[in-house]
Amino acid sequence: MTAPDPRYLATAIEAVTLAGAVQRAKFGSVLRVDKKGAIDLVTEVDLEVERAVRALLGARFPDHDILAEELGGSGSGHSHRWVFDPLDGTTNFTHGVPIFCSSLALEVDGEAVVGAVFDPNRQELFTAERGVGAWLNGAPLRVSSTDAMIDALLVTGFPYDVHATLDEVIGLFSAFVSRVRAIRRLGSAAIDLCWVAAGRMDGFWEERLQPWDTRAGALIVAEAGGRVTGLDGAPWNPAAGDILASNGPLHNSMREVVQTFRDRRRNRTS
């Protein structure tokens, strides 16, 4: 496999570190916060970062499309598309919780070829190139070797419609709690995925996500030796909204937890 153009990863790193500088400068200050939904927030920082990165990408690669969280998609079906989350962990950010990041991936013909996630609070830059590898601040990343569920530390998040889907969300959470050592909820899907890639977490699942939440992180997991699928075990489709990412040895067991929960829930409601 031919390595991606080195300009792509260099640009992704420049973009997410620029985003991180804005985030750190504004963190803890009084900000305008608006609601996109009952519990879905957007701040002036989300918008400032997205506009700055759109300008950078547009100037450097004017024939590339861009899909980002706040201002939607731009372009018209070009082969290259950047997928960007200007501030993943907005709720944490607005509450003064220092767990948030920016996340950027480049797709070529629908396949992610580079990804970068920058956590400005820990100064951690996670990067990956398809077929080349994944790194944390330049050091190679590798997923954990945990192979028993009872020894596993998992991470997850709750969708924005959790109030309407409480039985489903908490039911699946409980099903995992009964099988593993512990579960964490950090509030940033991109960081969740990167921590799986780094071996800090052994697996991650979540539903009703958007491509900008997961596109870079999923590539980083895969290039660190992990496995990424849909919750049903099928090939992962970032537009479908659900994701199951693991170190590999735990993947089938995690998939079985999901399937057993869904089967029982279906039987109760039929």
C-alpha cells in the first residue's frame, strides 16, 4: 500500500494543534453557549476553531471537500474529504472539565488515510496513517493484550437522545458492567478511541455518533492493532452512527454482550 502524501498528515497536525491552542486560551473563560438540542451544546470556541481550520484546509487544498460538525459539508463529491470535529467534548469544556480535543481525518475515495487527535490539556497528539502506523507524540502506539472480559477496562458515552432511550442505553451499559472490571465515561468519543489505541482502555462502544466524532480515532485504533466494527460486528460504517472498537482479543466477547442484550430486549417487547 502506498503511504499517503506526507502533506496530509502534516496539515492534520497543524490544524488540530491550532485548534488546541484556541481551546486552551479560551478554557475557563466566560463564553457564549447555545443549545442545538436539549443537552447538545455549541460554544463560540467550536465555531471559531471550525472557521479557522476550514480556512487552512481551503487554502491548502481548494479541491478537497470538508465535513465538519458545526457548519456542515462543503464541496461536491470530490475524491478527498476532510472530516473535522472542532471541539469534541463541548459539554466538558463548558463545565470546566479538562477532557476535550479536536479531531481531523482525511478520506480518499471514502477511506480514511490520515487522522489526528490533539488533547491540549495533556499535550497529547495522536496520529495515524493508513498502512503505516499510529503514534502518540511520535512514539508508536499499540493496543492492550487483555483477553478476558473480567480484566477489561472499557469506555463508552451516552447519545444526546439518552433521555428518550434510557432503557436501551442503561440496559446495555448494565450488561457490560456485569462482565468487566470497570467502565469509564470520559465525554469525548475521539479521546475514548485514542485511549483504546494507547492501551489505556481495552474497548469502546457507543451509538448514534457522527462521522466527525469517530473518523480519526477509528483509524488510530486500527493502525495501533485494534479492531473496529459496527455493534453488530459488520464492517464499520462511520455514517451509521454506532461503533465497537477493541484491542482485538476482546472484540467477539464484547459483540456477544451486545447481541445477547438485544435478543433479550427484543424478546421482552415482542
